[in-house]
Amino acid sequence: MKKKYQLKEKALAYSKDTFRAGWLTMLKTLTFDFPLKVTPFDFIVKEEGEYPEGENYYLYKLVKRNLNTNDPLIVNFLKELGVKDYGYAGLKDRLALTVQNVSLDKFIGEKLVYHKIGKYFGLLFVKRIAFKIKTGFLKGNRFFINHQNRLFNTLSFSLNYYDSQRLGKNVSRGRRFLKGKPSKKWERIFWINSYQSFVWNLTAFEVVRRKLEEYNRKGGLKILEPCRVEDKRVFHIFPCSRDKRALEEFLESLKGIKIPLVGYKVKIPPWLEEIINPILAKGGVDVEDFRRWRLKGDWRPLVVEVKGIRRYPKSLSFFLPKGAFATVYIKQLWLLEVYP
């Protein structure tokens, strides 16, 4: 009991020193001001996946703008047509033009279009498939981003942080629900997942800081430094420099590192426990809270490879694996343009 108490006290002290008044608040800070989503056509997403053929479900292409994948406008429209089982691999950006695959348990025609002022979605039949679409079928997404005649540099790797689409105001609400009575309501699970993502980000920031110190120590110079990029209600820590070669080398050195998305079945190694436990302690959370909600947890790579990079007259195109945020990658490229 005494040892457990000492560990808790140590965790709380570390939390106060590192995450409240420590290095995160002392970094050079830049405000992200790139005009990323002025119109839906500035940010286009095309989903890529594999779907075994069969006879159980109908595969449709869902094309939408200014709507979430699970927006009541879409869900209720499908219900009125008799659809009872609507499947998709992930929620695509609302403020974008997106193309993704969805599965329906009923054939609703070859083509359906709904158009309202400011909002649009269309459904195009593709083929019959064997299973309802879930996350496992998704390979990743190809993005077409309006580069605004900027973003002249590219990088082959991107930090795999969660961004504002997943975080924002959902974090505090998720932590509050996590401490309450378990529920099967989708919205509450989503908010708790946002808190998990927030903890993952804070853990990843500390890992990146330590790896930057190692990298500079090996080189004998302060080649890269951590800096803070703020975007409305969220922030991220990036390696900053005008030296693109050094940035590429550093990001590639992070390959193979995975950070846990905390849950009751994830066994966290000691070197990560000393980072994660104080973060949870600061929020008044422990692993038992995740057990009550039956949230197993998972592992997420610290960096992902960016493939198929192409520059067009109006857009920058690239492919990211599932779960990776294009907005995080764009922030890295933006830093290469604006970092003093």
C-alpha cells in the first residue's frame, strides 16, 4: 500500500512539473494560419479500401460536402428508403468534399442525389459485397489539398497526431463521461475516444521531445528544436528547422515506435508508463475507468509514411494510411515555409 501511495505521489508531482508548468508552455509558439478549408473544394478526400464480393450487402459510393458521414440528414434519408443497416469505415471531414464507400442492406437504386442549400450528398451503386463495411476494410485515404501556391516542400513521413476533428471540446466531455456510469450510447463512446486521443497526443509530444534531444546529442548540434503550433482549440509539438534533410532523417528515425491508446488490455512498457500515468493522474483517471467501459485500447504508430505525393497546378495530392490526419501533415509542410 505504501509503495502504491509513493508511486501515485511521484506521478502527481511529475504531472505538475511536466504538463502544467513545464516545457510545453515554454516553447516557441506559432499560430497555424494556412487557409486550409475555405471551401469544400479546398480539401478533397477519396477513400481507398478492399471489399470482398458477395450477396449480403450493397456497396455504394457516398459523395458529400458540408455533412458528416453519420449526419441525421443522411441517416434519416436512408431510413425512409427502408435501409436498416448502414455501414462505413470511418467518419470523413464535414468541411470538405469527400468520397467514401458505404454498405447498405437494401438496394436503393443506381444513383440518388440530395441537394440542399450549402449541403449535398449523392449515392452511386458499385456492386454487391459479402460483409457490412467496417474499419478493417479501409486501407487509407487520398487527399487533394489546395496548396494556395505555397507548400512547395514535401516530407516523406508525417507525425501521426490526432487533430481538432477528433479533439477540441470533446476531450473534457469524454473525461467526464469516463468517470461516470458506463453507457452504450455511441456519442458517449466517441467523446471518451476523444479523451483517449488527447492522452495519446500528450504522450507522443513527450516522446518526440526526448527523441529530439537524442538526435541533437548524436549530431553534437542543436539542429532541430521542438516548437508548438496552435490551431484554434488544439496544439501540437513538431520538430522545427529549415533543414529539410534533418527533418526527414529525424521523422524516419521514429519508424517502428508505437504509442498506446490507453485501455484495460494494453500492456504499457515502463518507459511509457512514466509518461502516461502522470497524464491520467492529472485528469483523475486510471486504467480501471477504461475497464468499466470495456475499452480495450490499441497501439498507434508515432509516424506514418506519406505515399504517392504529386503536385498539380491547384492541389497537392498524397496518400495516408487509415487513421492519419492530413491536416497534421499540412501543418508540418506549413512549418517548412514559415519557420524563422
